[in-house]
Amino acid sequence: MRLTVIGTGYLGLTHAVCMAELGHEVIGLDTDAKKVAQIAAGETPFFEPGLEALLRKNLDAGRLRLTTSYGEAAEFGDIHFLCVGTPQAADGSADMSHVHSAVDGLSPHLSSACLVVGKSTVPVGTARKLIARIRSRAPAKDKVEIAWNPEFLREGFAIQDSLSPDRLVFGAMSDRPADLLRQVYASPIASGTPSLIMDLETAELVKVSANAFLATKISFINAMAEVCEKVGADVVRLAEALGRDERIGRRFLAPGLGFGGGCLPKDIRAFRSSAEELGVDSLVNLLGEVDAINLNRRSRVVDLARKAVGGKLTGRRIGVLGLAFKPGSDDVRDSPSLHVCGLLMHESAVVTAHDPAALNAAARIRPDLRYADTISKAAEGADVVLHLTEWSEYQAIDPAMLAAVVARRNIIDARCALDGQLWRSAGWAFQVLGRQ
């Protein structure tokens, strides 16, 4: 099939590449000419394992090309995927300006029957508003249809989640859009991926509901970590026991610094804003507490750092291990680690940070932070070392090796991922969130 993908950010580029990999002819559209040129040259503007190689493969095969022209995209595609961002607005709601700009750019060029498919995370009710907006501008009028196909990508696993998703959700106003989407995803459906057909509103709610539930689960175990710290219990063993209950499950019961990234934080805030507009106070209150618990974990790490150095952080040297919001990614959007660095610097600490992939991305946001290209350089002369992103490189550190470069053997494991016995046996004062 002939597909266009509007937006070549994380979602859009991944979707475009993977649709080409499934055998479709794809045009990726972006208004940023510099980004389009970079991608057309076979370079991804962000880090995602395996994506750059797959991009080059499909560019070379001629199944994927790039453009900045809405007219070219509209003439080429039978199905147009909206994959632009919906960042957090100042009031916490979803900023829909990129979505509106995309449909306003595309609509005047839609002169024949086609399907517009939203993949962006949006407030419920968006699709019906968009189809009215599109048809009022498109020459094809009612021949343009809309569907909603939310994405469920995990950073670090985006190719797997695109080519072999655990479910496909199709929100549609009639049978034809759903049938077209079944054709688009014929390969994963044939391999056993279930496709769920529903109305537009329900499809729009699936993604934000899933993220809200996951965020709630993470914040719950982190609230329990606070209880464990008060009474001397072990939150990791608690999570293990809870996870054995198949009604609860072990996934997303990882205690520690909390969640971040470009999805969960902004999606729960946007969902909370929508719930406020709808007058669903119970959801407003729940998501507000989920957000507050998550943010409090960041402050708790600073409290432990202050305690480790015996008081004020002014002038204290702190080595930070990890800046990306999760391992396997260079994404520092709403990064808990980067937030902690900011809190430490606000108290006049001297912070030096390392990350295997996110140094450049972090430097664009926090140019005032010191960066190190090795773990040893980040920890050199440190009064305390903070483990803030659970990269495998950090779990493989030899504590004795690191002891040779620090000023004081203090380490705080904010991700509950290091071997405390190993570090203590090497003479380190080892603290971890939620356990003794």
C-alpha cells in the first residue's frame, strides 16, 4: 500500500521505517528540511537500537523516501498517518498545535478518497473534531475518512513493538477504515497479533488509560518504598512478593527514582486536564497524587545525598551515573536524573554526569552541567556517587576500581539495581531507596 507518515520524530520515523519494512511504499513528511535531509542520508536524529540500520535498508530498497511537501504526500498516499507530537502545554493539557498544523497543511491537497489515521496521543474527542476540520478544507470533502490507531512503543524496543505488537487498536466510524488498517497490518495480524475494533472515542482513551494505569502502579510501589524506609522493610522483596500475585503481576513494580520520558508524565497530566474538563473529580485527584508521588522520589534522592555528605551540598562534588530517563535510550525529556541534577546544582553542588547515550541530548537542555565521557571521570573526586539510570554498564562497575578515584566512598542507588553487598564489601557506604 502507499502510505504517508506526517512527522518524523520518534513515533513518526519509527512508524515510517517499520511500515516500509512490512513491504509498503512510504513517504515520510516533515516541515524541518534539515531533519528530512539527515534522515534521507540514512541518519536517525535520535538513538533507538537497530533503527538506523533498518532506515538505511529501506531507503536503499526504495520503499521509503522523505519530503517536506504536503502536496507530494497527499498525491502519493492512500492512507496518511498523523504522528506529530502533543507536548505538554503550560496548563498541563495536551498542546494540539502540531496536530492542527499537520491537518491544515495536508487537507487542502486531499482531492480524492483517502484515510487519515491518527497515532498521536490526544484528548478524547479529538478525532471527530479533526474530521470536521479536514473535510471543511479538503476538495474531496466526505470522501476523506478518519481512524485512530494509537501507538504503544517502548523506547529501546520500538522496532519490536512496531513489527510484532501485542495488540492493534483501530478506532473507526465505519467498516472501511478498519478494513484498510487490517490490510496495512496484514503481516503482524497473520502472525497472531490481535486487532481490536472500536469507536473513535474508546480508541483515543486506550493509550492514555494504559499510561495512567502504569504510572499509578509505579507510584504505588514508590509510595510503599517510603513506608519501607520508615519501618526498616525492604521494598524490593515486597515488590517480589506482590508480583507473585497474578492479579497484580511483577511488571512496573520496580521501585526507585520513578518514571519520566516523553509519554507517561505529560500523558497523565493531559489526561488529568481532560478529566477536569469532564468533571471526573475522582480521576483528577488520583492522577494528581500519582504525579506528586513520582516527583517526590526525585527530592528524596537529594535528601539522601545531603545526608551522605553530612549536611549542606554547597561545594560538594557529586558524580551522577545516568541521564536518560531509561536505559537503551538517549531521551532526556522529563528525565528524573536530569531533574535531580538541577536540584543538586540549585543547592550549589558541583555535579559531573555520565551516560552511555544521552550526553549530547542532556547538554542541549542543561549546558551548565558538567559532563564526563567515562564513568571514572564522572566519579573523580566525588563526595557521593548517584546511580540514577539503570544502564547495564553501571551494574558491571567494579566498586574497588571506582573507590580509587572518589574522595569519599558514598553511593546512592536510586534504581535498586546494584549489588549492595558487593559495594559494601569494597568499603562503600551504600544507600538505596526503599531498603536498608
